[in-house]
Amino acid sequence: MKELSREGASTATGLPRICCLCGEAPAPVRLPFAVGRQETPPRARQYRILGIGPRRKRFVQRHRWVWYVLWLCRECGGGPLKDRLWSVIQSHPGTQRLVEEGYTETRLGPEFNGQEGDVTFTEERV
């Protein structure tokens, strides 16, 4: 999880970050995760390879993702992801609220650089 580390990550509120697993401060490892749901049913998209030839169909589905951030200390963030981390994600207040609204998918997104509560959309092949 070294790619998740951010040295000198700024805090907007000035409060120290606390590890979500062991409670140690400071917690410099940022672990974004998203809770999502399907926005549209699978739909066919027609395309051509290099703009020539017969049209082919590809089925894609749009997903909505709401992002949250967990903070980990170096010790907890340095090892492989454990079941305990997934239980923390499932018990997160944002996850519980969205599950009540019908969100059914969860994923980790180390490449996400936005703020907590941001909403993104993806189109994924089915």
C-alpha cells in the first residue's frame, strides 16, 4: 500500500488524522474507498474498429460512486488488506447510509485524489 501514502498530506481542519484500525495518531496513509450502485441497465453501444468495417455492439453500464477516505498509520497501512479493514469500511457511517438507499457495491480507489463525499460516474463493460 505504499502507493497510497502521502507525505505531508494537508488537513483542511487542522486536526490530526487518527488510524481507523488501531487509533494511533498521526495516520499518514490515505485509503479512499467508494460505495456505488448501477445507474442504468446494460445498454448496447455500437462502434467500429478504426472507424471502418461492420459495426459491433458493446454493452456498458453506468455506475455512480460516492467516495470516502480512511486514514491508516504506517503499521496498519504497510501490510496486506485484512478482513478487519473491510469490516471498518462496512461499518463506516457513509457506507451504512448509502446501503439503506440501495447502494450495493464497494471498491478501493488508490488513484482517487478528490475530497470525501465526492460523486463520480464510470461506464463499465458488462
